[in-house]
Amino acid sequence: MHFLVVHEGPPSPPPEDARLVERLRAGDVQAFDVLYRRYERRLAGFVARLHGRREGLEDVLQETWLRLAQNAGRLRPDTQLLPWLFTVARNLVIGRHRWRILDADRLFAWSRMTAADNPTPFDLHLASEAERRLELALLELPLKYREVLLLVAVEGLSQKDAAAVLDLTHDAARQRLARARQMMQTLLEAP
């Protein structure tokens, strides 16, 4: 029984992305705005799940977008924008996690978050109990398994693109994904 569906085959980047890359390379600020509107929610969801806590979440997102703005003129013409954003965000999260490990107290506190006045897209996503269980199980995965699962099963990147984001061979990413799915199934079947 599989709880997360893995997207098969490489998804095609929107055809407009190639044009956006050209525009970004030329310094077109409106291209950045279009890109931001197109991918802000997906990036926020990926970072929220990967990061695992609210603390520092906005900093990672802002730094990711800032790095795009700073590097726009140096993008390669064949840059796939969404994998590029995921790579930058992942590296920022990894940098923050290098000296921290989610302990049970923080995991419990995170699971009890409430969206008091201004629910974020992430808070709204956690509306049902089943989704809450999935999110908590996802947080229990070691980071190296969580990130591949998020990229492929949630964000719809191909295994090849996920391998590139994670700086892994395709076989290593495929094996890591299989292990992540097994671990998720075990976590979700536990009482």
C-alpha cells in the first residue's frame, strides 16, 4: 500500500519558463514577479515540510528569492526554474539543520501549532487529521529521505531532476526514494 504517489516521467517545465529565464537574464523585473506568483506556494510548501518548523521558515523563503534576484543575470539559458529554486531552498535548509536535530519536544510543539489569526498556506494544508498524520510522519523521516520524497512525490519533479537538486546519481535518488516510501509506510501503519 502506497500513501504518496510518485510522479513518473519528467514533467515538462512550463514553456513560458524558457522565456522567463531569458527575461530574467536581461534584468526584467516583471519576469521575477511572474515567476514569484507562479511558484511561491509550491516553494513555500516544500520549504515548510523540509524545514519542519515555523522558526526561520520565512527567512529561508526570502533568502531563496533574494538569491534568484541576485543571480538572475547569471542563469544558464537552459535553467529549469523550479528545480533551481528547490536546490537553493534545500541548501539553505540543510545549512540550518547541520547543527540541529528535531527532538520530540519540538515535533510535539510543531504538531500543536494553530493558525490563530493569519493561517499560512501550510496551516490550511494541515486541515484534516489524515493530512496531519502524513505531515508528522514526514517529519519523522531523516532529512535525506524527506527531501527526495518531497521533491518527487509532492512537488512532482522527475527522479532525474530530484537527483540533480540533491546532487545524487539517478540510481542513488531512486534508491533513496524507495527507502523513503518504505519508511513512510511503516510510520503510517504504526499505532
